[in-house]
Amino acid sequence: MAQGMERRWVDSMAEAYERWLVPTVFRPFAVDLAGRVGETTPGRVLELAAGTGVVTREIVRAVPGAEVTATDLNQAMVEVGREQVPEATWEQADALDLPYQDGEFDAVACQFGVMFFPDKRRGFAEARRVLKPSGRALVSTWDTVDTHDFAAALAAGLERAFPDDPPTFIATVPHGYADPDLVAGDLRAAGFDGITIDRVTLEGHAPSAADVATGFCAGTPLRPQIEARADLAATIAVVAETMGERFGPGPVTGRMTAYVLEATPRT
Ligand SMILES: C[S@@+](CC[C@H](N)C(=O)[O-])C[C@H]1O[C@@H](n2cnc3c(N)ncnc32)[C@H](O)[C@@H]1O
């Protein structure tokens, strides 16, 4: 994959992500993370890698009265997010170079975004910089592919579609920062302390395996990896068939595991 492509959501990828993937894969964890953000009733919340706003919406609900700023690297995501959650202030921003002053926020939240940062410690150091000394960072990362029923079925489908050269994006990027001790070490190196780690397993539901297959293949940076090899629709059909064999016809349910880390600035 060309450099940087693994973190680019462009054009219709944002809508496909929001439509096919968010309700099944991201919303269950968004509700959980927003509940954690709300535990200390922060006044100003910054969200990093907010995508299309699934966590943003839940934070707005969970922390009424909070001033929520949602940011993402990719303008296509910001545009969908702004439409979805107009109550938040939306800005395009790279988490590695935040356009905010030191100590502006009471909480920084980032769901399933840190894996995409080319320099994790720099991203965490930026979060640390913009937090008040009394603030809190909350970040989540996926556990390995085998702990995620949908990602594991997707990987099997891609191996069937491309037996000689399956795309590696899902295993190496979203599921490639799956050691919570490594994440905690990076947080510590960036100036955080008081780190807690929770392993969270939740269920996701979708109307069909084909919905999930479409979401992963058309709504993530897996898409250019597929398009470099074959026709997108034909590949989605193979992946959907493989997933359907695992999950059966009709509505599907999968278990998914992630790590949620909380940390406070070292003073
Ligand atoms: C898997 S999505 C998660 C989005 C959202 N947090 C959610 O839970 O649906 C990963 C997001 O990270 C964003 N991203 C990747 N690199 C980034 C960076 N350096 N700074 C900010 N956002 C980034 C992508 O644009 C994408 O929206």
C-alpha cells in the first residue's frame, strides 16, 4: 500500500463507513466509551480521529452541557460527521499536530484511531499537551483479529478472494496495535500516568453478512488494496459469501474485543 493510504478515508468511503460499518462494529463501543467520558462530567471534550461521529453523538448525549470538539484527519469524515452530529464543533485536524493551545480540554477521547497514527507517542504527547493537568485521556484499540468475529470472517473471505496475495490492512493496521502493555508504555512515554486498561467484549448486530462485508471492503482503507487487485463488487460478493457461511443467512451477531485505556497527565 502506498505510504499514508492506510489512514485515508476519501470520497464515498466515509458514507460507506457510516452506513454499513458504524452501526454494527463501532456504535456498541461508542456507547461504552462515552459513558466513561461522562463519569467526570468534563466541561470541554476533544475527540481525536472522530470519524463520522459515532462517539461524538454519544458524548453529546452522555455529557449534556459539555462543549464537544470533534476532529479527524480526513475531510470526508469531518463532512459526514458534521452532518450527523451538528451539536459538536467539527474541525479537520491531524492528531499528531493539534491546532489547540496547551491545557484547553478536560477530556480527550479517541476510539479506534490511535492505531492509524504513524507516531503513537507523538499523538499521545499532543493529547497530553492540550489536556488540563486535571484532565483525562481515554483511548481504545482493537484486540487481535481472532477476537473479532467480523474481522476474522472478513480475513477468511479475503483469503478466498486472493489466495496468493490477501490484503493485510485489517490485521496490520486496525488490529496491529493490540498489545495493551505497549499502548500503556507509549502513553507513559508521552507523559501520562495513572493508566488503567479494560478488556471489553461487546456484541455487534447487522441485518446481513453482506452489510458487514460491504462496510469493510468499501468503507475502509481496505478498499484501495482490493481495487489494486480486482473488481470491488466482485470481491465484496466473495467476502459476503464467506461471511454468510460463517454467520448463516439473515441477521448476524458477532463478538468483538477491544482495550480501553484511561490515563491522566503526569504532573
Ligand atoms: C476506524 S476509524 C474510527 C473513527 C471513529 N472514532 C469511530 O469510532 O467510528 C479511524 C479514524 O482515524 C482517522 N485518522 C487516521 N489517522 C489520523 C490522524 N493522524 N489524525 C486524526 N485522525 C486520524 C481516520 O480518518 C478515521 O476516521
